[in-house]
Amino acid sequence: MKRFLGLAAFAATVLGHSYTAQAAGIEFGVGHTSQSSMTYRLGLKSDWDKSWLQSDVGRLTGYWDGAYTYWDGKKSSSSNSLSFSPVFVYEFAGETVKPYIEAGIGMALFSKTEVEEQKLGTAFQFEDRIGVGLRFNGGHEVGIRATHYSNAGLSSTNDGVESYALHYTMPL
């Protein structure tokens, strides 16, 4: 029960901060882990009202990302996680379609400290991500992303876990 309340408080904090920037979207993702589990992700993102290094080639911008992920493991090894991350995006110039690359480092809280055979050591994990995709006029987006979770040595047990996913974002 304490773990559930902690996850609920974390979700309320993440979702509350997701609407502080200019444009918002909801993301649906499906992925596969390096241990053969499926992942299903539901996220909220909020674009920053900032850009840097703007040129004819593109611009650097970013967004806040808060998400729930279900890790569909075999037997009793399924898990849930809540995550929050600032994400930097380099968006290439384009009229109707804008290719992008993204990278971010955030945090995640898992419901279990084991995903498949991977022993995470702690429920708290750092989330590192890199991805590419396409943004369309009207706020729709499709992309692929690799995400790594690790406790960064906070525990002597630190197998970590990776997820490779496809995602679609629609504007709110």
C-alpha cells in the first residue's frame, strides 16, 4: 500500500508539472526490452516555450515528459513505472514535416526491483533516452526511442534494463 501511495504521489507531481509549458500532447508507445518483454507506455508531454541555436538548418528546443509504463514480463515479473524527464530536441527545419533527434536524462520509479531476470537494485532509477522521429504540422509526431534505466550505482545490484520503442504523439 505504501508503494502504491508513493507511486500515486509521484504521478500527481509529474502530471501536475506537465502542463506548465506552451503545447501539450499525449503519447502512446509500444516497445521491447533487451530481455524480450513488451512495454506499453502512456505519456504526457509539454513543449518548452524556448528555442536556442535557431538557424536555417533547425533549432534546439525541448519538452517535459511524464509517463506510465507497463512492463509485461513473464510469470510474476511484470512491473509498472512512472517517469519524469526533461528532453532536449534538435528539430530540423521543414515546411510540413520536421525530422528531429532527442536526448534526455530523467528519473523513474518502478513498482518492483526486478524486470524479467534484471535485478534493478532499487525502485528509483535514472532514465537515459535517445530517439529520432518526425513532427508533422498540427502537432502529430511519430518516432523510435531507446531508453536505458539504471540506479547509477546507488545500489551494489545494478543490472539495468533497456527498452526500444515506437511512439505516436497526438496534440491535446
